[in-house]
Amino acid sequence: MSIRALARVVPGLVLYSFAQAICAGATNPYGALRLSDADSAGLSRGEVVVVAEVARDRPGGDVHAAIEIAAPAEEIFRTLTDCAKALKFVPHLEHCEVLESAPDGSWQIVEHRVDHGWFAPKARYVFRAEYESFRRIRFTHVGGDLRENQGTWEFLPSEDGTSTLVTYNAHIVPRTYVPRWLLRSALRSDLPTLLKGLRGACESPHAAIHRG
């Protein structure tokens, strides 16, 4: 599998795989992103932190990311879980559909289709998203072009509620063998674009100008 073919399954997975874990007391079975002082300083400057880990002794990889967004957690949560909005900022996402939903809205089965154009086949994946409103999204693989796809989004609001630290942690296993360096490169490639797109969809123009 080429890096282009592998990359086709990563971008939409990263978001909505529904579209979080630096939260006091939170546990995350997929590992957690630990921020250094340098990472925290970078986040305050508008940078995106991305860490991709590919183990030697098992297939697939783990990816962790964080971004600070000048918007309330509720607004970010609602943007991530809105198919119409996702289509506007998720790279290469051409189809987003809720296939099934709990009566109380606590979970959904979601289908994504991604198209990278002429150089890579279209990708499809279906996942179950479980919601803890405005705090956390947990997603698990249901079907499509990955063997495993599971993880969390988490939203940690600032004290005054005007900004939110968004973190993403996931374990991803392709259906076919991929060299470690190739998988690591693919996992790192689209997350910054995706997270900056999410920030752009949620922040006010004033916040964007203030960041510089």
C-alpha cells in the first residue's frame, strides 16, 4: 500500500470518527497526550500538537493531537457532530451520514466517505460515536476500510468558558500491512489541517485576528 493509499483513510477518521485527553481524572484506554511546557506554549500561540506512535511489536499506530480553540466547548462539540458542517472543513470528506441514532441522542452510527481524487481510491468507514455532551466523544470501529479505529475526543474548557483545549487520541490499524515509517507519516499528515479547519469553523473572526 502506498502512502497515498493509506492517507486516504486518515483525514475523515481523525475528525468525526466523530467528530479529546487532558482532563483531570479522565482515563483513556488508547493512551493520552502528555503536554510539555513547550507544547503548552505552542498551543497558546495557535500551534497544533501532533504525536504519532507506531509500535514494533503490533500492527497499526496511535495518534494524539491537541489544539486550543477560542470558543465554548458546546459550540465545538456541536460543530464536530454536525455532518453539514463537517463537510465544509474536513479534508477530502465528500459524504457524511448518520445511519442510526439513539432515541436520547447518546450515540450514533455514522458513515464517512473520503475522496482524494484521481491518485487514490475512495475510502469508506463506519463508526459508532458515544456522546458525553460537551465533554467527550468515544468512537469505535463498525465497518469499512480500517481493521480498527477507536479513540476519544475530549473538550476541556478554560475557567471562564471562552476557550477550550481539544484533544484527540486514537488507535488505528489498516486492513493491510503498512511499513512503520509510512504509517507514522500518514498519521501525522492531515491532523494539523483538520484541527485548524475545526478551529476556523468555531472561532469568531475577532479571535482569529487576535491570534495573529
